[in-house]
Amino acid sequence: LGDTLNVTGSTVLADTLTVTGNVTGSSGLKALADGLSFPLKTVTSTTYNVLLLDYTILADTTSNNVTVTLPSAPNAIRKIYNIKKINSSNTLNIGTTGAATIDGDASKSITTLYESLTLQCDGTNWHII
């Protein structure tokens, strides 16, 4: 192959695919020669709408409460997000859109320094895993 391999849709590769550089997918996941790399974002604003490309979100609540809103569940099926509070001040609120819930609740609040939630979507609701 040349310098670039573009794949659209689903492709099944038989046997082995060897990568000797960086591979970036539209999901934001990077496969590196020495392992995987996931997107990391620090949020300081009062509200943040999670993007489908996000993976780990660090909420810096130094100056204010931070509300992180998860994407619409039907658009985020099988997505996993790690959301963590990285300052002892204020509160981190995690909310949903539409009728989706987080383990049965419309939202979750984190008040403890370094507490985190890992959430996965089933296409209808979010689950703490």
C-alpha cells in the first residue's frame, strides 16, 4: 500500500493487519505502534455538551459547578465515556438528553475530589460500568 489507506463503511480483514505508524479513526481513537490512545479533554466552563469523539472528560470545578451533558442515546449506542471531577470545589453534574437515564436517574452529581463515573450507552439509556 502507499502512504494512506482509506476505508469507508465496514471492512473485514483476514488474518493480521500490521501498523507501523499512527492510525486515526473518525471516532477519535488512535492506534499507535505502541498501543491505543484515547481523547482527553479538560472542561472548565459551566456547561459542556459531550461530543461523540470524546472519551475521557476531566471536569475542573475550581471556579464554578460544571454540568456535562451526554449525547443523545440513540446517537451514542455502545459509546463509553469516563467523566472525572478534578477539583474539590463545587459540583460536577452529569445529565442526559431526552428521556434517557443514567442507571434510572435523569442525572448524577459528583461532589468528591477525584471521583469518576464510566458510562456506556445501550442506545436508550446510560449505564454506570
